Amino acid sequence: MLVEFLKYGVGWILAVTAIAASGYYFVYGKRRKKVEVDVQARGLVLASAKDHGELSVGFNGKAVVNPYVIDFSVRNVGHKDISTKDFDADGSLSFDVGAEIVASLLASGGVDGDRVAAGEGEKQIRVTPGKIATGQAFRARVLVDGEPSIAMAQNPLIDTDLVLAEVQRAKQRKNEKRLLICAGSVSLAIAATVIVLMAFKEEFHIEVSGDGWNKGSITSPVWAVVLQWAFYVIVPGLSLVPLGLAFRKQARKRTDSDDGDVAEVSIAGV
């Protein structure tokens, strides 16, 4: 028996393993790289104050008529690093701001230094060619004169998808709502089923323990026992889902409050 298994069984196992591995690497290799772009803008002067014309803002002695702060970031949210050769012809990933850049207030990069270019007097934010490791983000905060209108200017990235952070956040909220509905539905279904079983024990031939630590618990048949323990374990576990989502929502609110009143800016051409 063992000899037959070694002769035929191992061969089949190796063949199936090889096919599965080949399929995995084929699918993995076909997955495109992914970069998430996030742009948020904050006006520094209230519209009511602008109407009076008595409030002026300046930066280093230069008057800024309609000041906005733009927070810009690109993050590699894919499964592979992006290398310099992924930038076609060494072109920069560029976005038109729609307003004149007064100053770069903040820029952060990795070990290679500043990778986000936003020069004074220009109207573009550029991400220069270079490695962007998985999970790595490059950010910039710029002061502009005029209400921003962001549009894609140049996308040299090869085999790479650009996704908008605002779209990803909308999908996340939708998935959270679906998760809540699913958790609630499963909990209600299990609870209702157990209640029905206990109410009609004789019809379903349900046996219940009469003494001991598990007095009143279902002891037979097996499927009913499993269902009862599912009620004991799964329902309390699912009740933690709304609590976890609430903590997550509060964390997002704290992050937003730290950054002040921020408005998402749509990006044309992405």
C-alpha cells in the first residue's frame, strides 16, 4: 500500500502542487502596481471676510490674495515596489494645481531625500522618478494663491494604476456598512433559530441537560449543540464589529481634526 502511494500518490501531489504554484505566480505576476493619490485643500480666509476686502494675508512680505493650503501625497498601495525604470523616459508624475504656488511649506521623502517638487511661482506638483517602496508615501504641503483645481498633467508610470484616496475612502465606508448589515443579520438569524429550537424542543427532538454547570443547555442532537455554541461564541464576537468600526471612525475624526477643516479636491484625468 505504501509503495503504491509512493509510486502514484506522491506524483499526483507534486503535480497538483506545481500547477497551483504556477497559477499563483502567474496571477501574482499579472497584478498591476498601484499608487494612491490624495489631495486635500484648506482655505485660509473665510468667504465672509473676503467680501469685506479688509483682510489681507502675506507670506514673506508677498501679498496672497486668495490663500489656500494644499496637502498632497502619493503612496504605493500595491504589492510591488515601484522603481525608477517604471517612470517612462524618466518623466515625473505631474499634477496641475490651477493656482500659483507661493511656497512649499512641508515636504517629506524617504532616505533618498525630497521627491516632491513644488517650486515657487510654478503651477505644478511633481513626483520625480525613483523608487517608491510598498507602503511608502511622499507628501507635500504647499501654499497657493487662488482656489485650487487639480488635474493630471503627466502620468509616466508604466503598468501602474492610479487610484484616488477619496474613492478608496468611499469604498471603505460602503464595505463597513455591508459588514455591519451582515454581522447583524447573522446574529439575528442564529439567535432566532436557537429561540425557535428551545420553544419547540419536542418537535425537533431536542434534549436539554437537567443538572450540572450546563443545566438548560442543549445536549442532543449534535447539529443543535453546534448551533447553540455558535450562538454563545459567534453572536458576542459579531457584536464587537460595530464597536471596532466606531473606534476606527473616531480615529479618523481625530486625524481630520488635527489637520483642521480639510476639503477633498477631485482630480481631473485620473
